Amino acid sequence: MAPPSLSRENSFSFPNFPGISFLRNYPRGYPNIRSRYLCVSTACIILYLLCTLTNFFFFDQLIFNLQLQHDSDAPRRVTLYSFSAFHSPEAFESDYKKMEKELKVFVYPDGDPETYFHTPRKLTGKYSSEGYFFKNIKESSFFTADPLQAHLFFIPISCHKMRGKGLTYERMIYEVGKYVESLKFKYPYWNRTLGADHFFVTCHDIGAKATNGVPYLVKNSIRVVCSSSYDGLFIPHKDVTLPQVQLPFFHPAGGNDIKNRKILAFWAGRSDSKLKDELAAMWDNDTELDIQNNRIDLHATGPIVYVEKLYRSKFCLCPHGPVGSSRIADSIHYACVPVIMSNYYDLPFNDILDWRKFSVIVKESELYQLKDILRNISEKDFVTLNQNLVKVQKHFKWNTPPVRLDAFHMVMYDLWLRRHLTRY
Ligand SMILES: *[C@@H]1O[C@H](CO)[C@@H](O)[C@H](O)[C@H]1NC(C)=O
Ligand SMILES: *[C@@H]1O[C@H](CO)[C@@H](O)[C@H](O)[C@H]1NC(C)=O
Ligand SMILES: *[C@@H]1O[C@H](CO)[C@@H](O)[C@H](O)[C@H]1NC(C)=O
């Protein structure tokens, strides 16, 4: 919903405030009355200042005390009682409908397949979101073959094949640069905006690294990337986080199974960061937190054991690591409330969904209070988090062809929000 425009009637003016308007309108040549009004105004101002000061000294302490009381009563992570996980459901709904009607994207032709560019075909594995996006965009109503209609231009760079052929980074960067140069040369669209209305999508960390080597590309166009811990290049108002997911899932989505969720929190995995080392060192052998440093061997026991835990835990820990991970997507799918442990992380659809309503976000240093923090979340709040999580599952799901409000459409909506970026 567009904000109501400020009409003249709505804008601030004080036509009826006597001290000001009368003074302003009073004809010159009546100096006594004029100065009397000046006196009254001055008195008012002094009185006002006195009141403010009194307020400041006597009531601030009271309010401070009340706040303290309030803080210790309530769980620390508030706003759990809303019905919707959207920041602003009404605004989202009307703007989303507008996007469905209007948004058009021009897709540049693939580069020469012999020089390593082509649309990824795989819809499985760790980088499935990338594969789905490439497929979905052409299946969707956003696709246009007419660049004159387009709001945005999609540069279909996928580095899968380059990786497969064992190219060095230098060579990959050269290939990406050459391809973008060719688009700049053949079409007039890049030069119009220096690429501000262009975007590319890469889930593969190799792809992110290869595109990073072409500075004008990452600076100007919109990067839609999987791992969005702040790597120095992710610019939150310009770029978009693609939710990373490992497909297929082995079991159906979790949901109304709260009574089976007996484990307070679960994490198992290979440690590849200091945070994960500390997590394991701190909570290994704990009776309530099920923390297993590399103990579930996916090859030995199969993924079933891991998945079972996701069905049986209330919270699933998602500690930050150096590479992108599908752990958050797993937690959402199996309806295990994700506990995001990261100091900086630009969560997918952050500007559309309020993550505090379906996840718990902690600082890395809160690792040591983890058990207290999770225990402090009341059963009622946990149920609310869990129910909201079930409601957002569809926004993280990829489909072919894409369906309304699914992961593809959420990414498109994030792009739609960025269509007005400053054109340089
Ligand atoms: C766009 O600008 C570049 C120089 O930056 C130039 O080489 C290229 O020919 C221009 N493209 C078009 C289509 O005019
Ligand atoms: C957990 O138990 C194992 C074996 O009993 C022991 O070697 C390890 O030091 C324990 N870890 C912690 C953090 O107490
Ligand atoms: C948990 O709650 C208790 C009291 O309800 C409070 O003293 C404690 O500081 C809280 N701990 C955390 C980590 O929030």
C-alpha cells in the first residue's frame, strides 16, 4: 500500500494557535499589544521548559524502573504474538499483486555453451536454488523477450561448467568479464544505467568468487547470492540473498508434531569455524542440547538419523561458518525453529519477513548462555514460533513451474523492491 501522500491539509501548520498567528497577523503600529503578546509567548516557553525539566528529573527514573521490571518479566526476544510473519502484511499484499501484474525481466541469451556458459540443468544438490531460478524465470510471467518492456535485465552467468572443467579462478574471471563485455557491446541496456538494472544469480561459492573478480559487475548490478554473511562485497540495499537449500528432502515437511519434539536443541556437523569448535567444546555431552561434532556420519548411517533429529527437536542451531549452508532451509522444512548464531548475516527475504517471528537470533558471543536463552523461551512462545515457521515454509520452497509466493516469487519480489535503484 502506498503511504498516503501528505496533502496540504495534512501537513503541519498551526493556524489556530493564538500566540503565533495573532502575533503574525497583527498590524504594525500597535506596539503595546504586540509586546504584550511577546511577553505571554515568552512566559509560555519558560513554563514549558520548566515542565520538561521536571519531567526529566522525576519521571525518567520511574520509567526506567518500569522498563527494568518489564524486561525481566518478558522473554528477551519479543514480538511473538503477531499473526503474520510479514513485516507489513497489507503493504506486502498490494505491492506483491502489483508486481505480478507489471514486473518484466529480459533474459540475455546464454553465452556460447562451448565457453562454459549454460543454464544449469540440475535441480538437486547443494546449489539447487540456482538451478531452479534459471528454470523458473523462463517459465514465469515475468519473462519477456522484449527488452523495451523490461524493468530488469538478467545476466545468465552460471559457473557450474567452468568448475567441472577445472578452470583456474583467473580464467573464470576472464570468461565472466568477456561475456559481460560482449553484452555491453551488443546491447544498449548496460550503458544506460551502468548495470544498475541488471542482475545475476549464483548460489555456487565458486560463481560468487568468479564474478567478484569483475569489479564493475559486482559494484553496479544486483547480486543474487546464496551466502550473505558480510563478505565485504554484499551490499544489503542493493543485493539479494538467495535461500540455500539442499534438494531433494528425504522426508515430508514437519509441522503439527510438537509433542514429539523432546530434544531442546540439536546440531550435528563438521566443524569448519571457531564458533563451531567452541559450540562443540561447550555443549558436547550436554543432556538437553544435542550437540554432535561430526558424530553423525552421513555416509555410515545415511541421512535418516540426521533428519529424525530435526523432527524431534524444538530448536535447530545454525552456527555461522565460512561457506554457505543449507542448514537454515533444513530447519524450516522440518519445522525445527532455527537458532541463527551469527553476528552478521543478511537472512533471505529479510526485508519482507520478520525473522524474529519464526526464528531465534543470537550473537556469536551468546553461545555460552545458549541453554538459558532457549530454556527461557516459554512453551507458549515456542508454539507461536513453530506455527509461524510452518506458515513461512511455502516461501522457502522451490517449485517447477513456480507457484505464487514460493521461493522464486519471493526472490522476484526482492528484485522488484530494487527496481528503483539509483541509475548512475
Ligand atoms: C557501451 O560503452 C562501452 C564503453 O564503456 C563501449 O565500448 C560500447 O560500445 C558501448 N555499447 C554500446 C551498445 O554503445
Ligand atoms: C564428552 O565425553 C567424552 C567421552 O566421555 C570426553 O572425552 C569429552 O571430554 C567430554 N566433553 C566435554 C566437553 O566434557
Ligand atoms: C533467563 O531468565 C531468567 C529469569 O527468568 C533471567 O535471570 C536470566 O538472565 C535469563 N537468561 C537469559 C540468558 O536470558
